[in-house]
Amino acid sequence: MPSHLMYDGVDDNLFDHLSVVVHRLGVYTISDYTDIIEYFIGRWKVESLRGLSPVGQKAQEYVCRLPEHMRRLEDKIQDQANKRPLIPFSWIYGRKV
């Protein structure tokens, strides 16, 4: 994702810091990613694919289990985001969010 290259001239970890704040505020969370993955698994009928190679079958199993795994991590990730210190951002005059 190109946004990991964001730089404001001040913060070398801008993307990581913004990700924490966005998650803490509930703007874009692991739950959103999980919803997107579940949508595409259903849309593309990944569970119904047949005739896959052993490697393909393993990948299919992994992808189909991924939303369940991510749902189990949601609370843990939210707790971690909430425990992180407030972070200053240069474009809002160093205000901590």
C-alpha cells in the first residue's frame, strides 16, 4: 500500500502512527478489513473452488479461515491501540491525538 510511504517532514513513522489513531477512533479497523475479506470470499465463491492443486487447496483453506482468525484478534488489537500514547501530528500543529 503506497500510504506506508507517507512522510510529513517530521515523523518517520507517520503511517504507523496514523494507523494507530485511525484504529483507536474506529475510523478504519481490523473489523473493516475482515468484512472486506468475507465479502470477497463469498463473492468469488472461494470455498466452492474445486480441482485445485495441493498448494491451491492449502491457500484456499488459509483464506477461508482468515476472517475467523481476524475476528478473534479484534478485541486484542483494539485494546493495544487504546493503550498506545497520544501521538502529535505536524499538520494539526503538533496536537496529540
